[in-house]
Amino acid sequence: MSWVSRIVNVFRPGRAHAELEEEMAFHLEQRVESLMAEGSGRAEAERAARRRMGNLAGLREESYEAKSAVRLDAVVRDVRFGLRVLRKHRTTTAAAVVSLGLAIGACTAAFTLIDALLLRPLPLPEPGRLVQLGRLMPAFLSPWNKAAESDTFSYPQFELFREAVRGEADLVALELRGGLQPVKFDDAGGVSEIVRIDAVSEGGFGVLRVRAAAGRLDGGAVVSDEFAKRRFGGNAIGRWVSVGREQFPVVGVAAFGGLQPGYLTDVWLPLKGQADPDAGRYQVWGRLREGVRVSRPTPLRKRPPSGRR
């Protein structure tokens, strides 16, 4: 029997069993008639035929297994049994389905968030060549007397780094101010608006290879494409923005939302770094030149005591 017929019999067990009953009844009747032809009575011939055929229930099972996909049939039976149990306990089933749905939804939401924050690369050309500088702060600078990692530097440190890696990487300093801040646009009649502001050093958008949706990305304030559409209907170039006592012309629109996953920047201002070497509030990002790779630092070895080698 072909596998197609066996699979079909799994999903029509009633018909398969009926066909088996007909076959067994036919063979039994053939033996009865054969014995009656030899001179046995009807009742005696039926008893003898059944005795010779053996366990009829076992024969039915063996014949059904030969005509059916046994493993698939077991799975189908288990599924049917499970459905009957679920139908019998409908309240428990409903509670389990709702709980399972909530769990799947929570897992999906968590994975979506992790994908957006950690797994998905930055929406910039060649994100694999972008690096962020970090450092290990010594324990004596910590109030808990423990070494800690930090990703902020002073502007003089940024300038030193930029000179040190010239020819191998291009660096950009970012002041990620975070949170919402009040600003005034020249078309708002002096009314403050709350926006998300960051600052970027000169040439920083070029280092990141951010594409300009309109205008240029140096020499003034730059707004994101999404904010320009929402706030100015797309026509933002030529406006003025006031932040505190400073005013900046809006010179360009960037097709970029920022380097912080989940945090969209509305306005970028020109970064005016402080000369104070202790004002460590700037992140430093870099783009490696072609052929340059980041290598692991070689661990320091303890020097042997004097007089030993």
C-alpha cells in the first residue's frame, strides 16, 4: 500500500476500520464455506474457522497498522484527545489561551525592543566601521572606590585623540544633552517649545556620513527630517532657533534620528567645546579609515623584582 493511502487512512479511521471488518468477514466466510464443503455443520465450521484465524482483535490492529501511518496516527489521536479535554474544560482552556497569548505578546514586544536597541545596526553607511571611545576610570575617582567604565571625555581630550589618530580614523565629539529642552523659533512669536537637542562638533555629520535631506549640515543648526516635516511642513531652512541667549540659523535638514537607539533628536546645534579638561561630558565617536582594524590591547605584565629576570 502506498504512503498516500496510509496517510489518508489516518484521517478517515472509521472508513478504514469498516473496510477491515468487511475483509475479515469475507475471509472468515470463505473458511466457513471451505469447512462446510468438507462435511462440517454451519456452527461447527464457524467455531473452527474462528479458532484457526486466531485473535480477531489482534488481527484488526495489525491490519490497521499495515494500512496506516502508525506514528502519524498516534499524533492525530493525541491531538484529538487533547481537543476533547480542552472542550470539556472550557474555562481553564480560555484562561490558558489568554495567558499564552499575553506571554507571546510580551516576548514579541521584548524582542522588538532588544532588536531596536541592541541588535539592529545604526542607520548609517558602513556602521561596522563606526566605533565609540570608552575608558576605565580608576577606583580613586569613584565614591565607591571601584573602577568603572565611562564613555565621556573633555573637549581637550577629544582634540588630543583627534590628532593622535589622524590618518587612521576621523573623530567626532557629541554632546548628548538628553531630555527635552525649551527653545524659541523665529515664527513662534516668542513662545517656547520643548524639543530634543544634541550638539555635534564641526564636520561631525561628514564623519558619520549622514545624508542631508536639504541644505547643508555645517555652519548652523540642523533639524531632523521628521521634525522638519512635523514642525515646519518640510520648509525649515532659513528659520532661526534660540537656545538660551544664543541664536542659530537653521541651515540644513538631516535624514538622521541620532545615535541613541530609541531617542530621536530634533535639533543639532554646533558644538562649542569647553577648554576645561575636567569637563568630561562629550561622547567621542570615530569612523575607521580603510584597512584599519580595532585590535585588543595587550595586557600589562608585572615587572619582575630588581635583580631577577
